[in-house]
Amino acid sequence: MDFSLVSLCYNVYMELHKPVMLNEVLAVLQPKSGESYLDLTAGYAGHAKAILGLTENYKHSVLVDRDAFAIAHLRFLREKGANVMKNDFYGAALKLLECGNRFDMILMDLGVSSPQFDLKERGFSFAKDGKLDMRMDGTQELTAERVVNHFPKQKLMEIFVKYGEENPKFAGKIAEAIVRQRPISGTLELAELIKSKTHAYQKTHPATRIFQALRIFVNDEIGELEKTLPLVPELLLPAGRVAIISFHSLEDRKVKEFLKTEGARGLEARLRVLTKTPMVAGELEISSNPRARSAKLRAAARV
Ligand SMILES: C[S@@+](CC[C@H](N)C(=O)[O-])C[C@H]1O[C@@H](n2cnc3c(N)ncnc32)[C@H](O)[C@@H]1O
């Protein structure tokens, strides 16, 4: 991949970047001057910039992402003194705990960033002709190409049902068609194949669920979340706050269950849930940033 060209596109793009539910995140995290901040999905620093602008505590704040392009973009905050870590958030959380780091605020804004999604080279979008890649971390071995062109039919079907919540009948048909047609060379070819095997009239593009499934599987998104959530209370200072934004029901279910279980531990509880029901974006935000439509924000405070 041409790093300089992609970086240039990213920089132009970032001028237009809008962090999702920023006002709501600020309302639940309540950043105060001098407080420390851990951003486990720092991306293009939409949230981080706003929060660090309020706390001005760069030195005790850590920004994590596993995407090299995001890390390159975060340089401007490193120059102000923030600590930037290229790592998956589970690995980063373990390292931070090992070193005894604790924070007043933690944010997890899950899933892919808009630049990852919008750049066809990354292969996340079924609307653009790209390679079957879908890795957030470009150094990772497993790609969508490997899954699509080499995994057995049964495994593909399982991935589509588990991570795309696809109807098993369609998942089977699509897996069958993939196995018959491979090698599949790119995202558009895959999207067309899926379309040809599903109902023409659906609210969303027929490839939406299959692409979501592949992306979640390739990046082990649910596994990362499941392993990291239990570490969050340990990473918070007393009275510290955590906010978690999810974009699909699989993630939101994990976050909801985790907070419910924590909250139900009585005197042993480490977290107090701040959002009985998830907060969602307002119509105004959705009209200017359609990606916000599926966002759900849950928050809790360390007891
Ligand atoms: C929705 S974006 C975050 C956007 C950011 N809040 C902003 O305002 O610019 C999610 C980011 O998290 C990163 N990410 C997702 N899962 C991750 C994981 N398990 N470990 C580290 N980074 C992850 C992605 O690479 C992406 O840059």
C-alpha cells in the first residue's frame, strides 16, 4: 500500500472528521482540569482532542490504536506530551496494568473509523472496489482474502451467522456460492456474488451483514472486547468514569451484560452504571453524520 498517498488522503479526510456522540461522551466523562485519560480506540483523536483540551493533562494520558495510520495521525498529541501506543486494546490494557497505570477516564469508541471504512484500499466497504483485506492492523497475518478464499464452507457459514447475524439459510447459500466461485479477487466481486444470492429488496444492502461478519472475525472484535472489559474497572482510579460506544448489537450486548453483572455484585461491585438505557445520538447529529445512527453509548463510574 502506498503509505504517503493514503496518508495524504487521511489528512484531507481528517479535516472533515466528526467524532460520534461527542457531547454525550463529555456529559458522562465530565473531564476536569488535570485528570488523566485513557483512549483505547483513539483513531483520529476526535474525542481525545476535545477531552485533552479540557484536562490539559497530556503527560498522564494514553492513546491506543492498532492501526498504523491512526497512530501516525496521533503524532500531534504525542508532540504535546500524550503517550501513544500502537497495540490492540487488550494488549495495551495488560501492559498499562502491569506498569501500575490508572486513569480518571476511559473511552472505548468501538469498531472501525470512517477513514478505515471510506478508503477502498482497506477493503472494508462493499461499495468500493478494493482488495479483500479488512485488517485494522496491517501487520496482522489474517486477512479477509484468506478467510473468503481458503476457509471451508461450513466455517464461512458459521462466521456469517455468528458475526453477521445472517439468516442460516442465506448464510449457507452465500458460503456455497463463494466456495464455487473462488478465488474471489475483490470487495465488489464479493458484494455482487452476495447480492445475487439474496433477496433483491431489503432495507440494507444484502452484503452489509456478510461484510460486517468478515470484519468482526478478521479483527477478533468480540474476543478483544470480552477480554478487555473485565480489565476496565482495574484501570480506573476511584470515582473514575468509563464510556463505551458500540455500533452493532453483538458489541452492545457484551457491554450491557458486563455492566449489568458488575452492577449486580452488591458490596463487591466495582462499577456503578450511569446509563440505565443506552444513550443514542440526536437527530441533528444523525443528519450530519449518518454513522451515528447505530451508535449506543453506555457509561459507568468506579465505586
Ligand atoms: C470508531 S474509531 C475511533 C474514532 C475516535 N474516537 C475518533 O474520534 O477519532 C475506532 C478505532 O479503534 C481502533 N480499534 C478498534 N478495535 C481495536 C482494538 N481491539 N485495539 C486497538 N484499536 C482498536 C480502530 O483501528 C479505529 O481507529
